[in-house]
Amino acid sequence: MSKEYSAFKQAQQEFDKVADMMQLDKSYRSVLREPSRSLLVNVPVRMDDGSIKTFAGYRCQHNTACGPAKGGIRYSEDVSLDEVKALAMWMTWKCSLAGIPFGGGKGGVYVDVKKLSEGELERLSRRYFAEIQVIVGPDKDIPAPDMNTDSRIMAWFMDTYSMNIGKTALGVVTGKPISLGGSLGRDSATGRGVEISTINLLGKQGIDPKNADVVIQGFGNVGAWAAKLLYDDGCKIIGLSDVYGAVYNPDGLNPYDAIERAMKPEDSVSNLLPGKKITNNELLALECDVLAPCALQNQLTAKNAKSVKAKIIVEGANGPTTPEADKHFVEKGILVAPDFLANAGGVIVSYFEWIQGLAFLFWTEREVNNKLSALMNQNIDKVYVLAEERNISMRDAAYIFAIQRVADATRLRGIYP
Ligand code: GLU
């Protein structure tokens, strides 16, 4: 990632632009454009060879006006305080727009998971969670999976917290295994949300999914599920990529033949699927109906935005489009479903999991998927309508809804003391 890029500055720029449009009261802006709490922790881990290594960890809570903080924990060498602050802020808007009773949080550890054994990963996870335990809890801040973290890690988090408080706390994290109070449908939820957004917007543009060419960047949990579900809908997946490479096939790729989150080059979509190997930039520039960036932030930038030929962009990742690139897409008439709308499926089903855990009452997968679909479509429709009415981008319209709710909550609660 380039040195000068700051995800948090990007998040603030997006906020400032819409706050101006909304003529938001100046005194609330300073409250909403900074995180309310950031915790930095040093995580010592005993490695398999007996040595001790330390890792930098973070948990940031951007805003809790609408409810406890909510948001994932990622393990990556891109993790920094700047990044978690941005991601926590985006979580505030995501939860607000979705209409669920949470504020925004995010956490992470600076680590390359590929270099850890299973035992090291477990010890790192448990110690990190013990360190952030001072600010998390079922009614305070509820973490969840994010990049390179999964249900197995959530089980260790939940167990660590529960051991420390002397009772099992199902509500402390979401994205848990089903046997530990996880929700059916949570694993696929973010990718399913990307699929629901794609099908909804294809419909609005009068494109039959069966005639749609789709390109997906990233084959982790989000990209892989989105690819498989859109493939099931009859879309033609013409381009796919992961950390090791990208592949293009105009006749269509079958994502079921690939391996989710490849850990070695041989398992890359570019090696397993038949087609032409291309670069990441060539992938983003493919002629297609839908481009879904489902990998990292800062992928569509001033440098490559002009080469994008998609009609619709559905942001599965958080922050994949820089404000400069976004401006170009708006001018060019490309319809962009912003991240905090299109990838909200994960946190929406996390909300369902949290409710189920607190109530000790569990729903069927069909119930979960139906509720997710209803809420996602309702949110996409309201954002699309406002964007049309005011002749603004879907991102700006989504921000207006999201910021308004948090600003109202902040004003109504008042500033303590
Ligand atoms: N990490 C996911 C996100 O960025 C899910 C967060 C959650 O479920 O709390 O939306």
C-alpha cells in the first residue's frame, strides 16, 4: 500500500463532503469525524520454537450513539491505527444505514497469518482478545470476523472472554461456529449481500442477470461467496482474482472449482481455473456489466479509474474506491453501490446472531436469508430513490441516511456531562 494513502483521511473526506451537502451543524461534525476511543495493545506470543514474539494490536470504537460498537477484527500486514480508525468509522455508517442498533468499531493485529502455526494463531488470538477485553463485551463492543479471521478464531475469542468472566457469553462476538451459538447463514452473509445488491441494481438498469458479465476481485470469504451465488443466479463470471493472480475467460469461470482464500500460489484461481492469466489492473479494466471489488481498500484509484469499463460497481470490500476515482465514476455515469451499503450483509446477519444468542432462540437458514434479503433490498431501494430524486451518487445518498441517524442520536442524547 502506498505510503501517502491514508484510509482514515479518505473516510474523513467522504464524511466532510456529505456533511457540507447536509449543512450539518458544525459542533457535531467534530464529534462524528473522529473515533471516540482507540486502544493500542502489545500482544506477546510464545512461538513454537520457544521464543517470544510481540505483535501490535488495535481496537477502535468510532461512535456508540446508536448502540454498542460493532465490527470485525482483521489479521494482516496492512493493519495500522489509521486503517482501523477508518474501518471503525465506516462501520458506524454501515450499521446506521442498515438500521440496526449498533455503533461502529474495528480491530486488528499486524501479522502475516501465513507464517503462524495453528497453535501460534490460537495463542495470538487469545492474548489479543484478553488485551482488548477491557473495552469489549456483549453490550459494549461486539467483534466479528474480517480479513483473515474466521469462525474458529471467534470461538477462541468467545472462550477467552467467557473463561475470564466465569460464564459463557454468547453475545460477545458474532461469526461464531454454529455449534457455539453462531447463526446459520452468517458465513455466506457478506457475499450474499453483494449478490443481493448486484441482482437488485442489474434489475434497476434493465439487465437480465442471465446476460450479465461479472468480474470479481478477491476470492476470500466475500468474493468467493459472491461469485458462487451470482454463478447460481446465472451470471457469467468472466474474471476472478486472489492475492496470487487473476484469470479471465469470456466463456465464464466456475467459482466452485476454485479454493476460497488460497494460502499458496498453486491454489490460486489463476492456476486452478481455465482462462487467460491477467494482471490485477487488467482485471479491473475488463469490459463487464458488474465489477465487484471484494479484496482490499484503495484498489480503484485516480491512476486506474479511467480504464474501468464496468456499468455497475458493487463494493464488496471496505473502501476499495478512492474519492478521486469515485468522482470519475460519477461523471462517467457508472452506478456505484458503496461499500457500507453493498457489504452490509455480514453485519446484518451478525445482528441476527447477536439477537439469537441473547434470546437463546435460533432461526432457520431460510429465515435468516429471507430477513437479510428483505433488509438489504429495502436499504438499496431507499438509497437508489434518494440518489435519483436529488441527482446525487448512491454513495452520497447512503451517507445522508447514515450520518443523519447518528447525528440525530447524538443530538437527542446530548453531550455528557
Ligand atoms: N467485518 C465485517 C464488516 O466489515 C462484519 C462486521 C460484523 O459482523 O460485525 O462489515
